[in-house]
Amino acid sequence: GSSSTPRPGFVARSATSGELARPVGRWRAMATAASASSSSSAAAYSGRPQQNGPMRSVTEYIRSPHQQAAAKLEACNQTKQQIAAKNHYRQTEAQGIADVYRQRIEKAIGEVFEDWAVIVYEGDLVRKAFLKVRVSETDYVHLLLERPIRGEVWVCRYAPWKGEQDALEQAEEEYELLPERHHCSDKMDFSACTTVEACTLM
């Protein structure tokens, strides 16, 4: 027989090309959708924002103007504290240098000072120091101290009876050289010693 019923497993010859292509188009659309989904997932994973410019400072992350002002004030206070600590250290160092020569200068001038306070100090205080020392309410003594290297003995020069408005002079000619300290043997009289046994030094 010439029956029109198609056999199982065969496609009727009367089917159009569009009907045959319909399943192929469906699979192609599904593959395209899967590819787009994979691409979007990869973009979402690798699309993390990147920072191309330099890192911002801590103050740039502070949003409030009040917080920014507080941060600047704190930094300024720390700087002032550091400067004050350094000045206090140098003031103490200058006073310590002047204290070493107080008695010798009192003896050289022939006066006992009421006060002995460094008011002004200049120089590095290591190899050279200019000191203005207040010795009374109205009188000052200027000191010029020099030495070749740290650890050596200072060479001290002084200029007495200065006023409050007198500036520290830089020239050595404006100062008097402080006499060197005498040793104990310079004050002893050995003229009475005729023999070694007669002299006993304690």
C-alpha cells in the first residue's frame, strides 16, 4: 500500500525546511543564552573596582569638617610640644654650662651674685655658646665659650655689668678671658721645706 502514514523514525518528506530547522534554532538560542550568562558572571567576578590613583591620606577619609579641624589641631599641638621639649632641653643644657663658671667669674669680678640664670643662649652649645646670664634685677653677664670638639674643656670669656637691652656680642675682643683654675700646688709655699722628709703633704 501507498499509505500516507510515515514510518516510525522517519520524517515525512512533505515537511518544510522551516519545520526541520525549528529544533536547531531552539538549541542555538539556548547556547547563546548560556554563553551570555557565563560572560556576565565572569564580568561580575572580575569587575571589582580598581584604584588607579595614589592612596589617600587618613584625613581624606574623614568626612566631617569638624573632624578634619580636630585632626589638624592635634598635629599642631604635637609639633608645639616637640618644640617646647627641645627648647627646654637646650635651656637646661645652657644653664648647666653657665653654672660651671659661676664661682670663677664671681672671684674674677670680686662680687657674689644675687642670681645666676641664663636668659638668652645662642650657638650650638657643643663647640660654641653665647650666654646672657642675669645676676641681679638690673645686671647681666655675657659669656662666650668655645672648644674644639665635644668633651674638651671650654675656653670661657666673660663681659660683666651688662644691661637688659645689651645684645650678645659675637667678637672675642668684647670679652675678657677668664683665668684658668689654679691647682692646689700653686697655693702652697714650699720655701720652708729644706729636705724631702720635712715636707708631708696630706
